[in-house]
Amino acid sequence: MQNWNSRNRALQLPSEQKRAELNLLLVGCHEIDRLLTTASCGKSKNINYSVSIATGHEEAMRVIESKQFDACLVNFDLAGKTGLDLVRDAAEAKHGLPFILLTDRDDHRIDAEAMASGVVDYFVKDQVTAPLLRRAIRYGIERKRTESRLAALADFDELTGLANRTHFHRMLRHEIAVANRTGRQLAIFFLDLDRFKRVNDDMGHMMGDHLLRKVADCLRDCCRETDTVARLGGDEFAIVATHIEDGGGAEVVANKILAALSEPFMIVGHNVHTSSSIGISLYPSDEDNIERLLANADMAMYRAKAEGGNTYRYFDANLSEEIKRKRSMGRAMRQALDHGDFTAHYQPVFDVTGGQVIGAEALARWRPDGEGYISPSEFIPIAESDGLIDRLGERMLLTACKDCMAWQGQGLKDVGVAVNVSPSQFKRSGIVEIVLRTLQDSRLDPTLLELELTENTVMRDFEEAAEALQRLRDEGVRIAIDDFGTGYSSLAYLKHLPVDRLKIDQSFIAGVENQFGDRAITRAVIRLGNGLGIDVTAEGVENAGQLKFLNSKKCSSVQGYFLAKPMPLETFVEAVRGRNVLSGAA
């Protein structure tokens, strides 16, 4: 598949081609050669002209077919035909050559017809001079190059040089017509890069663009000349693979692509890792309607990504309903965010004895149309993939702050609230300004708010994260590192972060009774926190044995289903007041 850069190579000017010679064709106007060889023209600006001569239309077409020219000067009168006939025939043959028309007389009708035919300039022979001719040649090449580039942009992606969406659809229709005549099968691949957003977030959009170019080159290498490779937009690519005898042929191509993309790309001195999720649909065995064929490949890709990525999946009929349901859920989430339908449930955080409630973690809940709650494990990934996670995070932050402010006057004085911050929200949405504005709107004491971030979120850009966290800490906001031990675990950096709490991931707590490794890690984290003056909270406490172990190791606080499940605001307030463990509680 040629890209627009290669298609326009013949139209580049001498400075771009690194040469000082232009190849010109003179058709029926050989006498103009004298103007091109004068000292004032032929040597100007280090440009030399290499001139070829043709006497008539047929000879000119043969020469144009056999040799590459930068421009053509053609006489209007060509024995039996006109120079405009040559212009039209060359254009029909897709040569893209700039033509300058020369005549023996000044005729407005010829001038108008010449411009309509695409001639770049028009001269009367006895009025043309060397400087005018030189300028016309240069401007003609410039104009044709620009026209060709604009035409190519209509069909090709400027960043990667691959076919764009429009050209891809046109080629797919063409290949389907060929397949119908030959009885052969086609495979349509939809590809989406896994975690491409992380590359943009962590390394910048320039690195993301470099990666897209590298991936485009890789896909070209994995496909044959007869295949069409396209970039549909963002990090989405598509391929029409021809001459697929059966589904196994498509599988070979998919595995080749996955293997190639599993190798790291060296970009500006960095090893950048990526992988791809691939969806495959087959024509005509899956579908004979082009729009549904494309939708099927898209759904299969969605399934591959949902299963963790770096794999491929064929379309099957069972996918349709599942994907429709998820897309419908995405639309419903947008409406729910617009209407404020998301609420928060609160899971109490206890001191290590399990007696006193010292805080609560806010957890997003969604109950569409008053029906049953949808699990966060289902709607959170959709929020992330549909770009809704930042809005959801802001909604939950405001809700939690307002609720916490409300329960201060209901017997839960000094019970704070913890809110999770997603990597996207922390990186892209100006988290410091959002938090401070939310505190102002809710009138909540900043010391009652705790923000929970994962290790990986903080370590993606340590210096920037440390600065943002310090600004929040200076305002009184508490900072917690969630799921501690499952990410970078960069202990050397921990002392430089403004951290108030470490939350031990529940995967370690689950094994403290019978797994030596989990016991050792949990004990080490507690000692680390105590040594640095940082509170330590154990998540996911499920039984009395785990609670006893944590108590014996002097863990600061605990939370989990053994003590209390997440609950609506009203239930939370009543449950905490009912324990009668807070000073001044009703």
C-alpha cells in the first residue's frame, strides 16, 4: 500500500530531492529548449534542466509511461490532436504531471479551456522569457505537489501514511466485489492497541505518535502487497486480508501481528512495550452486508480486549448481545452522570480492635431505574474504556465530601472519608484544583478528606505526583497509598512522598493465617509504616483469625466484610452511632 509521501516523491523540488536537476519533457515545442539552456535560466539557483523531446501525442504518452518527469511543456497544436488531449490522457492514466501549455497566438478560449483541463500555466511562445519560464516550471511543480498531497490526504492518514477510513471502506467494497467473482474468502481485522492511553499519559503525545508510526510499519511488514492496512483513528487499525482460504489463514496473520507487536519498540532511546487486541470477521461466511461485517469485527475486538488483550477473537453470534449490552450501559452511564444518579456507599474503617469506627471509604454505586445495583466490577471498566472515569471520580468526590459534612452533625464527629482517585483523574484533570474546589463547595474540613491512590499512579511521574500531593497535604488533605505491595513497591521513594496511610492489599491479608509469604509481607509493611510514622490499614479482613493477627502486629486500622460491608449513607450513620463508640455519639 503506497502512502501519500511515496506517491508524491516525483513532485518534490530539487532541495527536497537533494539533486540539482529537473527532468523536463518538451512536446511539439523543441524550440523552447534554447530558453532552458541560457545562462540566466539553466544555471539559476543551482538548477539544471535535463530535456527530453517528443514530437507528437503518441510518442509523448510512450515517453511519459517509460520515464519520470518533473514537468511537461506541450504545444497546443500537435498533428491531429491538441496539447490538451495529452493533458487529459495523462491525467486519466494517473501520471499527475504538471503541464505548461504553449501556443502560437493569444486566444482567450484556449486559455479558459487550458485552465479547466488542469494546465498549471499558459504562454504565447513569442512572449515567453527565460525568467517567466523558470518561474512557471517551479510554480507548476509546487502546485501539482500541493494538489497531489491534498488528494492523498483524502485517502491516506497523514501521521502513518496508511489508508484512512474512507479509503479502507472503498477498498473493502472493491475486494468484496472481487471475492464475489472469484469465490474466495476475505478476512477483516480490527486492531486496538492495549493500554495506548498509558503511553500518552506517561510519556506524552509525541511518543504516542512515534509509537503509532512504528506500529503502522509493523503492520505493513506483517501483511502482503494485496492486503489493505488502514488507520481508522486514534490507536485503531484495520486490515482487509485477501485470498484467505479458511479461518486458519486469518489465524496465521493474527498470530504474526501479535508476535511482532509483542517486541518492544525503541523510540527516542526508550523501550516502549505494547500489544494488541484483534477482532476478526470473515466474508462471506460471517456476513454479506458490509456494515454488519465491520461491526462484527469491532465486536470481536471488544471481546479480545475485555479478556485482557494481547489476543485475537473471531466473531460469533453470541458476541452481539453482550457487546450491545455493554454499549447500552455506556450510554446509560452518561445519562446517569448527567442526571446525578450515581450514589456512594460507605464501608467503615475500624481501629485494629474492631471496636471504634475512625473513618469510611466511599465506593461508587449505581442502581439504574430503581432496579438492582450493578456491580462496580462491571461498570468501572466501561467508565474507563468510554472516557467517563474522570466525571465519575469528580461526582464521587463531591458526593463523599457533602455526605461527610452532613454526618459531622449527626453524631459522627471527626469521622473522615476516603475517596479513590483513578490514574486518569490524577494525571489529566488538574486534581489539586478539583479537590480544593470541592472542599470549598462542600465546606468540609480538609483534614477529614483522605485521597487514595495506587502505587502505580504515583510512580508514573514521581516528581509531578509528589508536587501535587504535597500541595494537597499543605491544605490539610490526607494521602493514602492503596493496594500497597502490588505495584512498584518503591520503598526508596516512599520517604519522599507526603503519605499518611498505607493500605495493605487484601490479597496479602487473605493468606496471613496459613501463607508464610503473606504473613511476612504484611508484617514488613506494618513495621515499615510504624517506622516512618505512617498509619497502616489492612483491607479485606474476612474473619477473626486475620483480625487477631493484625492486632498482634500493631496494625493501625482494618476494614473488611467481617466487620462491616459497604452501606448507604443513612444506614452507615445509624450503624456507626449504634455502636456507641464515638465520643459525643448519640
